[in-house]
Amino acid sequence: MGYFYLIIAIIGEVIGTISLKNSENFTHLFPTSLVIMGYGIAFYFMMLSMQTIPVAITYSIWSGVGITAIAIISAIKFGEVPDFYAVLGLLLIIAGIFVLVSLSSMGKNIN
């Protein structure tokens, strides 16, 4: 159930972060409401996921998948296409998460 909660937390964080740009310094009500709701959902469900997944694993997956999703969505929605080095950096983040979750003893101690 922890990973299900983590997926919801990631979706909330992505919605909140994308809405930050649309809120235009919190001057537009609907995007501002999405920011508050998105981050509220993100932190609540991240807290729930930490009941069964170690903090380091939870946070690394949450931030890494979130960063990657934000990069993809912002490229599509805002035309902010990452260059070669940005893509390389994202791939290194994903590789780091893979090492942490799959190869480290911390990732293997998930309840």
C-alpha cells in the first residue's frame, strides 16, 4: 500500500508544482488553489507511504519521479525543452534512485 500512497503523493506534487507557474505569483485563484491542494495531498500521502517505506527511499522516489515528470510536462506545456545536459542529469538521478532502491541494503529492507 505504501507505493500506492507514494504514487498519489507524486501526482499531488506534480499538480502543485505545475500550478505554481500558472498561478502567476498567486494572483490567479484556481491555479493557486491547485498549488495548495496538490502539496497538501503530496505531503499527506508521502507521510502515509513512510509508514511502510523508509524515508530515504520514499523521498528519493518522490523527488526523482517528480523532477522527471515536471521536466516532461513543462517541455510539453510550456515549451521548456531540456538540453542534453539536463536530460543527462535526469538520467543520473533516475540511475541513483535505481541503485538506492535495488542494490542498497536500505532498499531491500522495505516492509
